[in-house]
Amino acid sequence: MDEKEILARAEQYIAEEKDSSFSDEVRELVAKKDMKELEDRFYQSLEFGTGGLRGVMGGGTNRMNTLNISKATQGLANYIIKAFPKEAKEGTLSACIAYDSRNNHDKFSDITARVFAANGIKAYLFTSLRPTPELSYAIRVLGAKTGVVVTASHNPPKYNGYKAYWSDGAQVVEPHDKGIIDEVNAVKEVKLIDREQAIKEGKIVLIDKEIDDKFQAMIKSNLYRPELIKEKASSVKVVYTPLHGTGAMHVEKVLGDLGLNVITVPEQREGDGNFPTVEKPNPEEAPALKMAVDLAKKTKADVVMATDPDADRFGTAFPDKDGNYVLVTGNQMGALLADYVLLSKKEFNKMPANPVLIRSIVTSPFVDKVAEYYNVTVKEVLTGFKWIAYEEEQMEKTGKEHYVFGLEESYGYLVEPEVRDKDGVSAAAMCAEMTLYWASKGKSLLERLNDLYKQFGYFQDAAISKYFEGVSGPSIMGGIMTKLRNEGLKTLGGKKVVCIRDIQQQVAFDPANPSQKQSLSWPKSNVLQFFLENGTIVSARPSGTEPKIKFYINSTVPVKEATDEALNNAKKEANDFIATLSAEINKILDEAK
């Protein structure tokens, strides 16, 4: 793209953007003739993907700003009106809007509500920060046909995002995702109404406590042992951090109502889109939990809990016998929660007929072993919790199978049927009850985790991410995937590759006999999985929300006998192999760069 075209795009943006804070940024860049920055902001338009928008905030077509959000909402509104013609004619269409603590959340949620209202879609707008799972819940409670949450999850502070939801409370999937994208791309004019006028006319309805109370009651109603909690809760001390996000309101209230002693990290309690105490507000990463762990050491807490800014992800740490806090991975917590939920359903005769646990394809098969023990079927779905919610919805419609638990390795869990997205608040409540349950049996959660390893084998995971930012980033990542797809890998870490899953091509095959391919039924997605002869699975996929490519390693080593020594030997073997494998993957990435 030449300089003339970039400047023309910049001038058009300045003319269309109604928020001066964003348009002034571009004016200043044009005045300085900062062509490098202008190119980055205008070489493409921020794409409305299958889940919505996510990007760096600022002025420009390739940025998160009010102009891009207004166009996205207009496209979504157009699609909803076409999808529900009866309700549109009756004037009964509605949408829910929530937002987390990200910077510009007020502007982005406000213009979203105003566009919906201007299009004859009643906008239920939360009055302040609310978690993503509550948005999902509110859509279902209020009977809305769509919803939007303004969040960039656990991305760095410069990001914000816009996630679109369907009437079932889940993020949009096929065919609606592609239909909405087409409508967004076709937008020529955005309808807008004044906020105060819309509120006065009942076109924007402000909501808060009436949904909050029901949401909290629902979470408590899904617990299994209220009597145990009542009896033992005061003996457990929880250190919690919402990482400057939305979680404090609900986690403190729910756990507090249960009688638990909750100490929230004071420096991280209030919502703040600058996330001043962390580089990234991601409970998957140890640095984000440092302040909580430090506070736990001082207070001798029994458990550390953390939620990300929109409180859909849930992270934990537990003290070992020496008082050192051990961070639990998403796969480990997923196996622990699955074990507890399934044993509880079995004990209280709440296990339905044909029970199903749903996990993403990059989640460890550790949980499969747990499910198998309880005679529960496991279904794999594509990465993204919307696919777990989609399968849950299909089961509810047919009645042939019944959802009992859902998880993904990126710290996402869903224990209740009333929400159709991962829920860090309910995960915190269930984790608290699980901690009390195993304590009543004389075990810590780390000890229960080791019991599961001794029973099913040791499972260890690792993730390797490499960022490729700027104009050339997408092509570099595309080149890595193309090379892996075309050349294949016959060995990894010195182990033979016995099967390759190519989700983009919707096939699985043995690289030693590539002509014999098995068809896969999942929707196309740019993911490659390599299954090694020792049971390890290596998955590669470019992120859909950040300029990075990610490799997931799910490794397993048999534990020869149910002893600590045998488990420690298995852990050492797994560590050594993952180190070898990681070095090989990093070499592939370095060569590509």
C-alpha cells in the first residue's frame, strides 16, 4: 500500500470517527507524516472474526475504536433483525451488553447500546463492570436474542475487544458467525440514538442487582455439599485476586455467603484497565499471581484463587508440605474439578443417563482417564469455549446425551448448565467446596492430584508461544503452518509421529501411509496435531486474537506403581522429554523468524 492510499484512508477515518480522542491521534500522525505508524493503523481493517473484534485501542481502521465498534454493532443488529423476523416485526428484540475493566469500556459499551436501540433492539446495559459469564447468564434469563461483552480477556492493557453472543447465551458459531461477518462487512451507514433519549423511551434499560442476585443464587444452587461448607468453611482461608478486573463483586459475595474467609489482594481489587501491578492480567502465568502468593505466604492461606479481568478464567495455587505455593495448571484443575463433580454426582445419584464431558482438542487427555473411571463419555471440540457450549446446546435439544462438565486447558471450566461460557466465579465456588471435601478426608488438593496420577499415569503439559507482530506477522505464521502441513513431521523429540490431525483439511492420517486418510467432522480450523508413539500430543495453531503462534504439548508417562518414588520417576522422565521437545519446537520457530 503506497503513501497516497494510506493518507486517503486516514482522512476518511478522521471524517467518520465521532470520538475526537481517536480521530485526533490520527490527525497528529498525519501532521507528523509518521508513515510507519500510519501504515500499521491502516494497512488493513480490523477484521470482525468468528467471535467478534479484538485489537490494540486507538485511531485507525486496524484499531479498536468507537467507529469500528459502531459498524460491528450495526452489522450484528442487521443480522439479528433478519434472523428473527417475527420478533423484529413485533418490536420485541433485545440484546444484553456487559463490559469489564478495560480502558474505553464506557465508550465502547455505550455506543453498542445506542446502535442496538436505534435499530429497534432493546438494549439491556449493565451499569458497571460485570463478568463475561454473567452476560451469558443474563441473555438466557432476559430472553435476549443476542449479547455483547466488551473485553480483551487476559491480553495486555493496550488491547480491548468485542465478543458477540447468540440467544442461547453462547458465543456465535456457524452459520451465524459467517452471516454476521457478511453483514458487518456490508455496513454503509450506522444508525445511532442519543443515550438519554433512549433511556427515557425505554430503548436502553439499565440492569444490575436483579441479575446479580439471581446469578449468585444460581452458582450456590449448583454446589453439592452445603452442610459440609456450613460446618467447615471457617477453617479454610482463601487469598483471592481479581487482577484489577470484574471478579471481586461475585467471588467475595458468593464465597463470603458460604462462610469462607476470603482475603482479597488489596492492590488488585479495584477495576483498572491499566493493570498497574502486572504485565499481563493472565492467571495462567506465574507473575500475575505473585502478589496473591506473597499474601498467601504471610497469611498462611489454604488456597490462592485468581480470575482474569472478565472473570471467565480461573487460576489457583496450593501450599505443599513445605509451605511453598504450587501453581496448578488448567489441565490439572480441570481433572480435579471433573473428578470432584463426577464423584459427587455419583454419590448423590445425580449422574444423568448417557453423561458427557466436553473438552477442547488441545486439552490434556488426563481428564479422559478420569471420565472413563466414572463411565462418562468424552467429546472433543475445537479450541474455543463456544464449541463446548454448542455441543451442550445440541445435547439439551436432543435429550439423548447429558452434559456434566466442560473444560479447556486455558483455565476455562463450566460446572453449571445455566451459563454457556466458561465461568471463573462458579469454578471458584466449586473449588472451595472441593478443597473442603478433600480436607475432610485428610487430603490436600495436591495430594488428591498425586492420587489421580498414581491411578491414571502422570500427565504434564507445556505451551510455547512466539509473537510475530506488525505487517509481516500473519504471513510468517501462515508460512510456519504451511511448512508443517506440506512437509509434515515424522519424528518429534526423537519419538515417531504415528498420527497427524489436520483440522484445516479435516483429515487424520499416519505419516508413514499418508494416502489412507480418515475424515474429521469438525469445522475447518488452522490447527495441526501430531500424536507421538509415547502418547504425547503436540498441537500447533495461530492465535485468533493475538499476533502469535502457539504450540501445546500434552505428555504422558506411565506410573509403574502407586508410590511416591514411582511418581517422581515418571515426573523426571516427562520433564526431560518436554525439555527436548521444547528445544526442537523453538528451533522451528526461530528458523521461521
